[in-house]
Amino acid sequence: MLTAYITHPDCERHDMGPAHPECAERLAVIHDQLMAQGLLDYLIPYDAPLASDEQLARAHSMAYVRELVAASPEEGLRFVDPDTSMNRHTIAAARRAAGALVLATDLVLARKASAAFCCVRPPGHHAQRTAAMGFCFFNNVAVGIRHALDVHGLQRVALVDFDVHHGNGSVDILRGDERVLMCSVFEQGIYPFSGEQDTGPCMINVALPSRSGSERFRDAVTTHWLPALNAFEPQLIYVSAGFDGHRDDDMGNLGLLEADYAWVTTQIMGMARRHCAGRVISALEGGYAAGPLARSAAAHIRVLMGAD
């Protein structure tokens, strides 16, 4: 089986203003890099559907969904926090981004794809149950996870998050759900200034100091993630794939390289082959320097595909 590649033109129409780092170019450079490396020929393309209210309500309150839709401007921008704004296309883009995870879940569990990468925006892992923040409106991965649990009836699902920023929204939505194990590595002391206290049997969150580099990142994954994942025996693994920990991305300062993203994906795939027939669903989160983002995402996708 081939790997699914899920995206939609609506995701490029969402715009938060001139020079905003979370921009449509992010999707374009990934697509171009995959084309240049000849990888698109080995991916199954799918259009992301619009997530329904019912699907969104598994991760968000319906009051929040309605308020966000009602806030959509007819023209210009409307800010939901100092760094996050909506244009008239944002709701459609956000529904497509969440819908991509629902479709990916259906495809992988139906064995129509071995794995999936959702090349979508806006990102999702800062979106809380009742709040948009940090460039995020709906928590895409949380919507997919709850679809797997509540619709497909899975009993153990893992979420791994290697974005440089802590996935506070995913914690807010998934904390206390014993069906979900969340593992993350992020840089301490930066936005959203959370995560170091989010520990427990189902929350394996590791804060790394600035300039930690490859060795400390890999040690955190090996020491903290892998034993927890192995003990949990997930039936499906989701990935919040943020590439803003790259040394050339000024959104963070972990000092990672393309090889680190390939390495961590190899560890995830190894765990997936051991416990869940290789079933992995990945969604784009951060990554704002065009070249490093494109190369890192391609390195990640190559491993998802089994090309490396």
C-alpha cells in the first residue's frame, strides 16, 4: 500500500496578513520539494473534506465552533489573539485541515493507505477545546484521534508531537482520556509557556533547554518516548509534525536538522510496525523557514513512505 497525501487548495486561501510566518507558501514549498525529489509519484493524493460540526464537536465545544464561525469576517482580518487572525477563507481552511485527519483515519484503518501525511494549514496543536490561539483554530489531530476512538472504536491511540512549541491545546483536549498516550518534546521557556508540568501516566512531555541539539533530542525520544509507547501498545499513532525546531528556523532554538526529523520518524515507524501494523497518520504543525521546512518535511515523508 502507498502513503496518502491529503491537502486542499482552500488551505492556501487562509491568510493572516503580510509577512505573517504562517502563510500559504509553507504548503507550496513542501509540494515543490516532494515533486523535485520524485516522491509525489509514490503518494496517493486526496482532497481534504470539510470537517462536519459533529466531527469537530468530539474535540471542541459546539458553542466555540459556532462562535468561531460567526466571527468570520466578510472582508479584512479579524484577530482572535495578537498573533492569530481570520480572513473570509479561514473557516473553510480550518474545516479542511481537521477533515484531512478524519479522512486519513478512515483510509488507514480501512487499509486503503499504509500511512498518511496531511499537508494542511492552519495548524492545530495549540487550539484548545474552547479557544483558538497560536495560529490554530481547530485541533486537527485531536479531531482525528477522537474519530478513531469514538467512531472506529479503537481503545489505544498515541500522539507524538515534535514541534518546537508545546502542544498545549492537545493536552487541554486529551488530558484525562486514558485511551490516549501523548508524547512530546519541545523547547522550554518559549510560547505557549506550558508543558513542563504536564506529566503523568498518559502525558510524556519533555522540555529541552535552548540549543539542546540532536544528541539531547534523540536521547529524550529514546529515554522517555519509546519505553512509554512500547508499554502502551498503541493501535494507531498520530504525529503532530512541527519542523520549527530546525536550527535555521528562528521560531525556536533547539538546533535540529533534517536528519533528526528522519531519525525520529524512523523510531515512530518502528514502534508502529511493532504494535499497529505500521499505521501512522502525520499532520503538519509548525515550520516557518521555507527551505528547512521543505527539506525536513520531505525527510519525514520519505520515512513514512518506507523510502529510507
